[in-house]
Amino acid sequence: MNSTKSIPDHIQKIDNDLLKLERAKRNYSFLSIGIVILVCYLGISVSENSNAGSFARGISSFFDYPVDIISEAYQSGFSFYGLIIKYIPVLIETINMAVFSTTVGFIGGLIFSIFSARNLIKNPTVIFWVRRLMDVCRAFPELVIALLFLYLMGKSALPAVIAISIHTAGALGKLFSEAVENCDMKQIEGLESVGAKWIMRVRFGIIPQVFPILLSYTLLRLEINVRASTILGFVGAGGIGEILSKNIQWKYGADICAVILILVLTITAIDYLSRYFRGILIGDGKKGLGFGAKILPGKNE
Amino acid sequence: MSDVSIPLRDRIYQDNIHVFETASKKAKQTGIIFTVVVLYFLFAFFSLGVDKIAEKWNPERASFLALDIYAHKDHFKMPWKKTENKLQITLEGNLRQEYKVTPEWAEKSDDNKWTVTFKNGGKVDAYYFPDNPLAGYAVMYDFPGVEEIFTFRINEDKRPYVEGYEDRVEELPGFIRQTKNKLEVRPSLFSRIQFTKSKIEIHRFSRGWKYFWFDNNGPLDGYSLFGALSKIFSGDRIVEEMSNAKLIWVEFTENELWQHGKAWYALLETIIMAFMGTLIAMLVGFPLAFLAAYNITPLAGVRFAVRRLFDFLRGIDFLVWSLIFLRAFGPGPFTGIFAIAFTDTGTLGKLMSEAIENTEKNQKEGVESTGANKTLQNRFGIIPQILPVFISQSLYYLESNTRGAVIIGAMGAGGIGLQFLGALQTGTDFENVAYYTVLVVSVVIAMDMFSAWLRKKLIVPFGQFG
């Protein structure tokens, strides 16, 4: 009846809704950009206030330290290789710390995950408390636990092992429980139908399904834990971290350089190895999966 | 029946021989791997000294730490020489926290005698003689569960001893420890007496964190939190210079014992380190990720360079980065910010470049078909696909960087990590250690919840990742 109105009503309505949505989206974007800018401003002003040196001076002297230690390493000439060999044993200690505590954390996380999976445990109280326990284990930074245990047990690798194990158990437990909850329940039902007990159902119904995923998470964690055990060495837990901290105090440039070099090489090697094995475990062998594998958009998802 | 079943079993075996062979091969492999793992585990167990866990455990320190976390102690310190001038009744032995008014549990009950009463009814009388310091002695009585009355004295060799036990030190009850120069008496968990030739020190523990809200040097000493807060609404000022609300704020933040203002500022620094570090990593890593993805950048050289840059940034751990930045910027948030930013530019960049390579090319082609140029193709064909991953990953990193910032802080960059380390290294202020731990853990949990909430808010509307 109206010749100017060429668009039907319902289309017009959709158009309006779309416009409204777009406006809302734009507002949200501006709002979040505004918040980010505000926080940045606050952050920079706080940092400028409480930093010992200023930003500008820091930038200009950024290369001083690396240049210093590298030139010292260069001057030491051929004996630099001797230094690298000298520090291999402490490196192995650090790796041992990481591997051992990852294993303990893996076992702990497995237990946590089974007792906090809704499809395996029917008692909601148990699930609730196991989850809270897991949260607590995860929330404590390794350093805090390690420092407390260092005070209680004296300087040794043990506090670091305990600290990393506790944190790893909490962190892995959370990831594991998600994997366990997403399990296919048909296999459990099958086992139940032949009269398998609960522990049998878990062993033969759940574990084979999730084991590759669990292992891949654990490898990821191992990589993080190697870094963590180095850092804990810094506060007195032994291993290569402690050697590095001593060398820094004594200002042995060549030694610092050697330690950093083997540290970087090790971390990179473990990174690649874990990537490779994760690729094998998850099946997509040719491409590494990156950190949060489960939320990466795969083509098949 | 059995005659039939055996050939059947054999037949099944013959027909499916590959299944059985694979299974037994797999079982063998698993057995070998399992043995190797167990052997290594045992080796690491002993080489790391995990078996010595009981030896290394220091129960005394542990109980001291546990006690100090939930209780505070009052010190009563009385030197035998010049007693009248040198007597100190303080909180936690801190001279700045000396009681101006003698508390009711300590009284001068006689000319040369002080009596300290414990919460459980136990009493200690300390006698001093200004003319003859070595004649000072103490009597301990009325402790529940302790029938005997013990008297502590100093002998001619200036060694402390328990009267009646001079020749049979080994028969002293377990709570009295006599060493050459000191008597250490702990009749209950909440009481401790240290008796030496020069002084007697009595520690009287009580539950709770004392002066948590207001310290005892300010005008609000003695007020409870709610008592003080209710003063906001009453007209009369407690001090002339400022309003009650401001006074409460000032007294709270400048609490000498707990240093709330300082601790919270340190906490803010830590959060800023994590936030700014992650933000910089996001802003730098995101565009670089495009340069490293093969479906965006055709130049293999550029891709290779950017990828090696990512590996380099990631491989040098944030520990090493923070050492380098500590030299450049000095202790402070910049060190933490840049250490986090450098490491995470590598990780986020690598992750995002992989995400970009995993995107569907249909969307991009669709945009291309409308005549859009390269930039627009990426903007509307690629970014909407990877944005949810990018945001959720960044939020994961923000969360874990909060923990990382605490650690960098303890290594010298400042913030709550350094406060924590400082309080722990005093070896006495464990209530502060506990306070900082509570702060750290609640911030980590809050960040965790915040990022989960934001992730849910931001990601669900895209309808891709539940």
C-alpha cells in the first residue's frame, strides 16, 4: 500500500535489532578500551613511582648486562666449554627435581580427578571438598610453599619437590577431572553389565580412554616444572638455580653465561621433546598443539 | 562340552592371531616402560633425599611457625641488673610496641618481685635484687598439670639451674631444658620462660592477631573495628585534626605492625606487573603471530625469523629475563612487567600463529569474493575465528602471570613477593607471613574467578566454544 516502504516489516525489525546489537557491541568495545587505557595509565604511574630506576634510563642500559657477561664469556675463550661441562651435574639435579615432582603431582592429580568427577562419584559432598582442596593446592604459588618448607627443613631440594608436587597435583587435577568428566560412559556401562567393581570400571573403562590426554597435559606441566625448579633453586633449593644465583652474586660473568646457555638449551630441548611426544599422544603428529590444547580450534572440532 | 570348547578356543586364536600378538607385544612394551619409570623414580627418590624427609623435618620450628601464625605473644623481659629502668613489657619483643600502661597480667606484687599470670592460671614470680644481680631467681607454680613448684636460680659460676635438681639434671621434666647458659621452660603451649644469668624473659601467648586493625601507638589503641567504625557516625572527634573516618583510614593503613597500606600497595604492584605484562605480550604478540603464519605471510624468510624470535623469547625463561631487566631497570614493577611481557610475547605469539594456521580459509575467501583487500580479508576472515582463542588464552596467561609476578617480585622486582620473603626471613614475624600468604592466595583465586567470568562473558556470545 505504501510504495516507499519496499522492505518488509520483519526484515526491517531484524535490521533494527542488528543495528541495536552493533551499537551495544561498539559501546562495549569503547568501554573496555577505556578501562584498559585507564588501568595502563594507573599501572605506568604506579610503576614510575615505585621503580628504583626510571623507564627511560632502563631502556638505554638494557644491553649493558648481557653485553657484560657475554664479553666476559668471550674472553674466557676455550675454558668456556669446560664451564658448561662443569655445570651439567647440577642441571641434572634440577631436571630430576622437576621429573620427580611431576610424577608425584601426576599421581596426586589422577586421584584428585577421579574423586572429583561427577560421572564417577555420586556423593556431592566428596566432590565439593576434593575440588576445594584442589583449588587450594593450585592457588598457592610454588614459591610460597617452597619458602615455608625451606624454613622448616633447611636448604635442600626437598622443599622444592614438595612445593612443585603440591602445585602440580592441584593444577593437573583440574585439567584431568575435565578430561575424565568428558569420557564416553558406554564403556563404563559395558563393564558394569559384566559385574565389574568400581575400581575395575575406573581402571578399564576410564583410564584407557583418558590416558593419552593425561600424559600430554603432564608433559606440558613437566616443561613448566623445569622452569619452576630452576627458580626455586634461586631461593635455596639447590640445582642449577642456586648455582646461577651464587654466580650472579660473585659476578662471574663467564659462569653466568654458561649456566644461562645450558638452561636455555635445556628448556628449548624439553619444549621440543614434549611437543613431539604430545603430538604422538594426541594423534596430530605433524603439528604441536600449543599450551591450552583443549581449547584450540581444530579443523575437526 | 569341554571337548568342543578347546578347539573353538584354538580356532578363535588362529583366526585372530594378530590381535593376540599385538596385545602381548603391547603388554611387554608397557611392562618395560613401567619398569624403567619405576627404576628412575626410585633413583630420583633417593638422590633427592626424599627418604630423609623425617630427619630434615624440624618439629620445633614447625610448631613455632604454626603457633606464631594464629597467636601473638607478649614479652616480659626483666634484666637482673638495673631492673627498674630496663624492664620491658612489649608485644612480640618489639621495642616500638611497648605497653605504656602495665597490663593486668603483670604486676609488681612486692618491693623486689614481679608476678606474671598466664591465661591458664599458671604464675611466675621473679625476684630481683638491685644490689646483687646474681641473687635474682624465679618461682613457677599453679600451672595446670604441673604439681611441683620449680625454682630457677643462678649459681656461683653464673650458670642457671633448677633448685633441687643440681645433681640430677637428667631427671628434670620434659618441658624444662637446661643448657650451659640457659633454662628453657615450656610448661604449656602458650607459655615460655627463658632464664639466663643476665635476665628472665617470659613469653605469654594468646590466640588471635593483635592490633590487626589499629596499632597501640595511635589514638585508636583499644578500639575494636566496629567500635571505631561506629564513631564515624557520632559527632565528636577522637583527635582534633581530622574527622573520625579519615582517622580510621590513616590509622588502619599506617598500622606499624601489619603495614596494611604498604602490603596492599605491594599487592597492587604485583597485579599491575601481571596485567601490564600480559597486555604488552598481547599487543606485541598478536600482530607478530600473523607474520609467523604461513597462510598469511608468503615470505618464508620472515616467517622463519619471527618464529625463531618467539622461540628465543620463550626459551630464555622469565627468570633470566627478570635478571637482565633487574640490572637495567632496578628493582620495581618495570622489571616484572618486561620479564612477563618478553616471555609471553613468545608463548602467545607462537600459540596464535598456530591458531591462525588452523583457521578455515572459506571465510577469508568469502570476504575476498566481495572485493576486499588483504587487510580487510584478514580483519573479517581470520580475526573473528581466532579472537575467542586469543582472549581465552590471554586470560589464562593473566591468571598464571599473577603467580609469576609474585615469584619475580621475590627475586627482587618488588611487590608482595618481596614483602613475603622479607617477613619470612625475619624468622619471627610469621603472623605477617600468614597475612601475606592470605593476600597472595586470595588475589590468585580472585584473578582465577575474574578470568573465568570474563572468559565466559566474552567467549559464549561467539557460540563456538562452550
